[in-house]
Amino acid sequence: MGEIDHTSISWKIVCPHCGHKHDDTDFRCDGVMEGNQICHSCDREFSFTSDFTVYWTTEKITNQSS
């Protein structure tokens, strides 16, 4: 069996032991975006962290008095 790709950017948390892809809803951490978790598939523990990027957009407000 080859190496499991668990470090790539992913929308799901990937178990580094078995490759199982967890739904992010499985990881409700009360605002903490890192911690340890037991895999639902292989029952082995792993750690996880999340990374967020914020992009801002703006637009003009029309019909506004100056």
C-alpha cells in the first residue's frame, strides 16, 4: 500500500493512518480548530489543525446621500 496523502489541502479531514475522509461536521470543536481525534474507520488517534484564508470584496452603495 502506498503513502496516504493526508497533508494536501482538502475540504475533508483525512486520517493519516487509513486514509478515511471525515466530514467536517464530525469535528465540532467549540471554536478550537486543532486537536486530537479518533478515526471513525480505524479507531486510531491523530491530530488535526485547520487553516483559514479570508478574502475581502467591496462594492459601491448606490443611491446614498453625500
